[in-house]
Amino acid sequence: MSLINENFLELQDSYLFSTIAKKVVKFSENNPDKKIIKLGIGDVTKPIVPACLEAMHKAVDEIGTSNGFKGYGPEQGYEFLRKAIVENDYKQRGVQIEADEVFISDGAKCDCGNIVDIFEKDNRVAITDPVYPVYLDTNVMSGRSGKFNQEKGTYENIVYLPVTAENNFKPELPKEKVDMIYLCFPNNPTGTVLTKEDLKKWVDYAKENNSIILYDAAYEAFITEENIPHSIYEVEGAKEVAIEFKSYSKTAGFTGVRCAYVVVPKKLKGYTKNGEEVSLNKLWNRRTCTKFNGVSYIVQRAAEATYLEEGKEQIKQNINYYLENAKIIKQGLEEVGFITYGGVNSPYVWLKVPEGMTSWDFFDKLLEEANVVGTPGSGFGPHGEGYFRLTAFGTKENTIEAIERIKQCKK
Ligand code: MLT
């Protein structure tokens, strides 16, 4: 008899975006004449930029030759990409990261999920609430969450750090000692940011408590304001306490191409139960070599091209396009009285749903009356209740139309 991992039975419903997709399919089947506009899951719409395409074409041709053929690559990623990351994403921001601290992967979702492998089951985990569901669900799967409390909508062993309008979307330090802290800024789902000073408090907390910060910076390219860190390593001392996740999905449009990376600094230490220090970089390297055979050469060449001058310029144009959509969403909604947050340093606009409605009520209303799909705030956690997320990743035309339709149904 094969026993299952019963932790999976503690998971709630299905994965948020699958639940939404199912609802939308059902609505479409019942209303085949309706044109649905999807501003739900944060998937991009702009095609891959020419610099990356060219690099991919070149790599395709190369692997068709006997000299250029590539078999298994290094599990951690090709040196050319790791070096380009060190130079462009870190050195140019005044941060010293070494190439062997960078691990190339096929997505930040996988990295955020897989990282739990190297941590003990009894670690106390803190997540912001609302939160990108992957951090929570992967800790549930690996047995760190304890039981779910239906009434509260929370797991008994998880420390929830509310991020709401009441605290200006800045999580407060936990009152109790926690070992693993998930932070994502610019934040998914709220689209809000932390300043360097805000982030320093977390780095200091982690140092004092020997905790690890798991910092998801997947949306850093959308930062437009000064004094907002693009990397947690811009904060002094962060290399001793933080793992950072970065992605090419939202910047270079690689949601389908798949490429990301995680930085595990060599200074970063975890502990055995006997209190011995262990290098997390070594553990992650060991895990990577065992469970992963690397991202394809073609894709890594495409990722490298994001750092070419023309690549940077083309990507910047795409990001500006999405930021313009965010402005259209924000302004349009505010014109008819919605209260909105985010959307300035982020592709996500977070809004308050009308008084008396739940997030899912509002989801249903928008789907049925405006034929627009968004993401209900409560799907990201109990403190997301009463909020709703719209993404700026649609086309400009669809974004304008969606907002006009929402305005009509608000009247
Ligand atoms: C989201 O909509 O929150 C993201 O697209 C999900 C993801 O990046 O996996």
C-alpha cells in the first residue's frame, strides 16, 4: 500500500488561478456570444522582443551544428548568463554578487516552491496576507502549516502579516520569532512597495533572529519611483539573511519561454538542530544537481539577450506599455469612485470592492455584467477580502474597453 503525503489533504480548494479559469470556461460555454476580457492572471500579451528572438534563432542554428551542439548544460546555468546577471542586475546597482551564487531555473514559481526542500519541517513560516498563493501552498505541502482553521481562513502554524490599507500595505514585524519570512515587493497582489528603510527593518529582524528572508523580486522592473530597492541586497547585511528570486516572465515576456533565477549568497547560513552552521548555497546546489538538468541553452541565450543595449531598450518599451495600462486602469476606476492602490511601481492595481460585496461577489458581477475577469482579493488570503486585483498585462485596447465596461456597470 503506497501511503500519500497527507499534507496535500490540508490544501484548500484548487489553485486560485485554476479555480478562476474553470469559472471563466463555464461562463463562456453558457454565453458563447460574449467577448470576455481577461485581466486576471498576470500573464503578458506583448510578444518576445526582437533582441531575444534573434538570440534564440542563433542558438537554434548553433545546436544544429556538430561544433555548436549542446547536451546537458550545467545544472546551475551557463556561465555566460550567470555573469550577465551579476554584471547587469547587481554590479550596476552597486551590489556584489558572485556568479556561483546565481542559479538559473525555469521559473520563479518553481524556485519559490522548491526552496522549501532545504528547510526543516518545524521552521515557523511568516507570510504577508494577502499573498501569492505559492508560498503558502508549498509550505502546506511540505508539512509546515498545521491544520486549517475554517472559521479564520488561516493555518494554525503560519504567521500571517496583514498588508492592508490600514497599515499602508507595510507589514509589521512579527510579534513572535519566525524562521522563514516571505516578502514580495513590488507586491503581488497589492502592487505596493517598500522603501529601503522599510526593508532594512526586515533585514535587521532576520539578523537578530537568525531567520531567512525569501525575497521575491519578480516585479522589480516595474519600479518607477526613487528609493525603492530593486533587490533586497541593496540593503546592507541582506546577503547574510536573504535568498532572492527573479524572473524574466514579466519583464521579457518569458511566461511561456520559462526562465528565472534565484540568488543564494554564500554568506547565508542555516542551522542543524545541534546549532551547527550550514551553507544554504551548498544545500541548494546539491538539490539543484540532483533534481534539475538546467534550462535549455536556447532559452538561456534569449535571457542573456535581455541585457544587450537593444534588448534593454525593447524591454523598457514593453514595461512602459504595461505601466501605461496600469495608469488607464487606476485613473478610470478612480473617476467612478473606486479606491485603488498599486499600479505605479507594479503591473497590478488593487482596488476596494463596493461596500457590502465580497471579493467573489465582485468577481461574479464583473464577469456577468462587464465580461471582465479579475482576481478576487480573498483568493490571496483572508486580508484580501474586500479587495480585487486587475492586471495591466492585457493589450491597451482591451484594457481601455474593460475599464469602460466596469465604469458602466458601476453606474
Ligand atoms: C499572478 O497572476 O499572480 C502571477 O501571474 C502568477 C505567477 O506568476 O505564477
